[in-house]
Amino acid sequence: MKQPAPADDSPEAEAVPRRKRKPVGWSMIFIAVLVAVSATLVYRRDGIDGVLKILTHDLWLFGEILPRVLAGCLLGAFITEILPHEKVSRSLGPNSGLKGLLIGTAFGAILPGGPFTAYPVAAALLTVGADFGATIAMVVSWTLIGYGRAVAWELPILGTDFTLWRIVISLPIPVLAGALGRFVYVRMYPKGEPS
Amino acid sequence: MTMSALIIDISLWGSVLVLGIIAFRRGRVVVVSAAREGAMDFINIVPRIALGVIGSGYIAAVIPPEIITGWLGPDSGWLGVLTAVIAGGLTPGGPVVGFSIGAVALKVGGGSPQVIAYVVAWALFAFQRLILWEIPFMPARFVWFRAAVSVPFPFLAAALAMAIGKP
């Protein structure tokens, strides 16, 4: 068995760009604090039984999700490896214009699976040369007009009329969000992304 | 529900297989190195997902859905939209909770633009999805940037809903 990945990846001289693995950032610390505070509140309200009940339920959920997370990671890695990077940065990069935003939107809308595919794939696209704008269009499109969640959850719960109406209204949002993202990005980072 | 889970798993592993075959045709080394990279990502991400999944149960337990439903009363107008957007971001739990709250709000007389704003805001910002999924997989700077840039759009959706009218 491999030992857990250290935060600093050994540098390899390869043509394929590698995603930087993140050290524990303040986002994770914030989440950990939020969880600790919530767990304490549950303990004070429901006692140790309440804490254990949630823990068992969530561990079960975790076990169920784990294989899908692995599949999502593999998907992201294969995409990073397979997609021609010059082509991606041409069609989804900072200079890809409206066409790039539309491609990102279409890609997000047809992507199968759930968050365990959408985010690894989006991260892979960022790695191989898509800019923030096109990636925002993709993520927002997946969450707003992707069929997966709409068919599985929204249709049965909110009904066909409402769901279709909501999706039609949402259609312009991914492109607009991507465009706004680009607009803000070039003003925030005029010299390109800081690393 | 088990049926949709099965479909998700089949389409997911099917996509992995297809991409794996494409990679394999580029050569064995490509597959092996990609699979290794994917596995390393997985090992790296598991603790983050664990914290999110196990932690979100506690966060959800201290924000009962009834509180959120209360925020989505029949208050029409832009104040109602603003409350709906905040409620969407604060809604704990998965899609069942989010959409059910929207359905309840429609039943108890919530306006359609407000419910649209709620559903769109939930899709864009539900903090639990951000914490559980988006931050572990994406660069944190991207996630915050994406969320900030998305802020106007639930309001835009509500405005469009008001302009177009009910279905």
C-alpha cells in the first residue's frame, strides 16, 4: 500500500501539467471549526446519543459516496491526460470569447453524474488550460441546467411545469456568469493568475 | 432512488471505462500514469470529503429545515427575493431538502419569483455543497470567486420570472 500523499508532490518532469495538491488551507480550517461547533451544539441538545446517531448515518453515507469519488478522480485524471492542451486553451482559454463560454455551458449541461464528477472534471479543465470564465460557465451550467439533478429530484418534487420554467429562465445564466467572471478576473489579476 | 443511484453509477464508471480505453490506445504508460494520478488525488481528497460528509450532518442538525421554510413565506417583492436567496444559501442537506422546501413554499403561497430565486440560489451557493464538494476538488480561490460572481443571478432569475410571468 502507498502511504498517504504528502502535501508537496515530488516534482516530475512531464509534459502533462499536474494539478497542485492543496495543503490544508483556511477553508478547511473554517469547515473544521464549523463542524466542531455544530457537533458541540448537537451534544448539548441531544447528548452523546444524538452525536453518535448522526455519526453512524454520515459514516454510512461516506462509505456509499467513496467509490463515486474515486470514479470522479479517475475521470478528472484521464481528462487531464487525454485532452490536447493547446486545443483546450484555444477553445476554453481566456481568449476563447463567447464561443468558449458556450462550450463550457454545453459541457456542463451534458455532463453525467453528480458533484463527484462535475468538480473533478472542472478542476481538470482548469489544469489543462480553461480559464476561470469558461470553468464558471461549466460549473454554473451543471448546477442550473444539467439534466441529472433536474430529472432525478426537481421534476418529481416540484413538478414538470415549474422545473421547465425554472430551467428556461436559467438558460442565460451560465454564459452571463462566465462573462462576469472574465470581466472581474482580468481586472483583479491584470498580470495573470498569481500562483 | 436506488434506480437513479444505479444509473448514476453505471454512467459514471462507463465514462471512466471509455476514457480509460481512449488513454490505453495512447499506450499503457498513459493509462498507468493517469490512473496513478487519479488514485493519488483520491487519497488526497478523502480526508476532506470525510470532514465534509461527516461534519455536514452536524451542521444540518443545528439548522432545521423548518427555519428555512419559515423564511420563504408569502412575502412577495424584492425583500422576499432577498430572503429567499439567503435561505437558499443556508439550506442544509441534499437536493431532496432543497427542492422540498421550494415545493412547500409554493404550497403555502410563496410567490413563484421568490421560489425561483430560492432554487437558483440553492443551486449556486448551498453552503453544504460548497463545503462538501466544491472546495475539496477545486482550488479554493476559484470556489470563492465563482460564488461571488454568481451573487447577482438569483436576483436576475427572479426578475425574469416576474417579467415572463407564471407558467
